[in-house]
Amino acid sequence: MMSTSLPLLMEAEQLTKLLATDEHKLLILDTSSAENHAKHHIPGAIHIEPKALQCGTPPYPGQLPSVEQLTEMFSRVGLSDDKHVIAYDDEGGGWAGRLIWTLDVLGHKNYSYLNGGLAAWVNEDHPIQTSINTAQASDYQVTIHPAPIAEVEDIIPNLGTDNFAIWDARSAGEHNGSKVLTKRGGHIPGAVNIDWLELMDRDRNMRLVNLEQLQQRLDALGLSKDKQIVTHCQTHHRSGLSYLAMKILGYPNIKGYHGSWSEWGNREDTPIAND
């Protein structure tokens, strides 16, 4: 069930007020580095090691963890259907976006993203905690909802069709094949390249860039809301942010390709362009 009372994109001032009430059953999940979480975090936050959101198994380490791994992780942090998750990280939204994509896969729709994450929270002098929190564990039952997941088989038949588009969130060098991290370099034919770093406003403590201007840019590049959009990077970490940005903009039909380029570029049967 989607929460109607809390916004998907939450500002630090809003969360500060919420922390002073018991009106909402908040579960604050910090996907910052272990070092940054130990140094300072939002009061009550529970840490999720970022890499735990990926299976970590070569050659496609970014794929979804197993049901057993997901069950253990989300039971440990105390997730339940009545909890409203506040997701944040220390890097501008990649890992927090990956977490939100994972929650979509689990069918958990009660969540918000803290705009700017730890940077906005700390730099704007909101309350911090240094002691480590331990959640009251839950018995979370994992059900995989495949709609947010893109596989190779979802992509190849749709290449070149009018109602389908791909957002490649990697760097320009990775996209054009000059920087190769797999057996083959380049990009999925027809993919549009917008580097995930271009979604962060460093002058506003790593908040998302102006959303109206971003929408105009996406529309101009053919990444419009009337299409099914698949987004990827190397391991569906950076593309967690592009997925999140589209969620916030209200895109109705988006998928995260969890195999990402580590799969596409290492297979022999996937088409590649270098234009």
C-alpha cells in the first residue's frame, strides 16, 4: 500500500519534524559507507551495507540478491508492511535509489528519499547520532515482484521500437567504448547516455537537480513518460539514481536492468554499438 501522507521526495526539514512525533512508523535506512555511518547518522537510522543490496557474484555482481539474502537483510533491519522507509546515502542517491528499487521488487511501496541524503542533513546542522542502532528484528517474508526488473530478454526484442527507451547512467567514456570494464565496451543500441553525476546539485548539498529542467531534458532526448524506460549502469548502482529520479518525476513504466553492463558487456549474444 502506498503512503499518501508522506512525500516520495522528502526534505531534511520535513524529516526533522517527523522525528519529533510518533505519527508515522518510520524505518530510517542508511546506505552510506560503514565509515560514514559510524561517524554520524540520522537519529534512529539503521545501516545497510550498500553492497548487500547486490548479489556480489561475478561476473554479474549487481544482480538482485537471493531470496534468502533479502529475507535475512530486511528481517534484520526490521522491515514490515506498516513501516514507512526513509532511504538515504552519502553519495547523492545511487545506493538509496538502489534500495528503493529493491523495495519496489519486494512490493513495499511505503518509502521516501531524503533529498541530499547525509550531505544535506549534516551540512545544514540537523541532529546527528554517533551510537549504533540495532533494530527490533522482524520476520519479513520476501515476495519477488518482477515488474521493476529488466532482464536481457526484456530488452533485446524491444530495441528500436517506438515505445521503448534505455537510459545509460554510466560515464560518457563507458558509453562510447573508450573506457572498457568488461569483455566488450560500448552501449546498448539506441541507449541514451546521461551520467548519474549530472543528476546531483553540488551547490545544494547533493540534492537532485531542478526536476522541471530535468524533465525537459529527458523529453528532448526521447526518455519521455509515455515509453517504457529501462535504466542501467555497470552494476545497477549508479542507475539506482536514474531509476529514483524517474520515480519522483512520476514515470509509470520503468525498470532497472540489474545485470547492467557487467552482464551485457560480458555476454557474446548481446548487440553493442559504439557510435
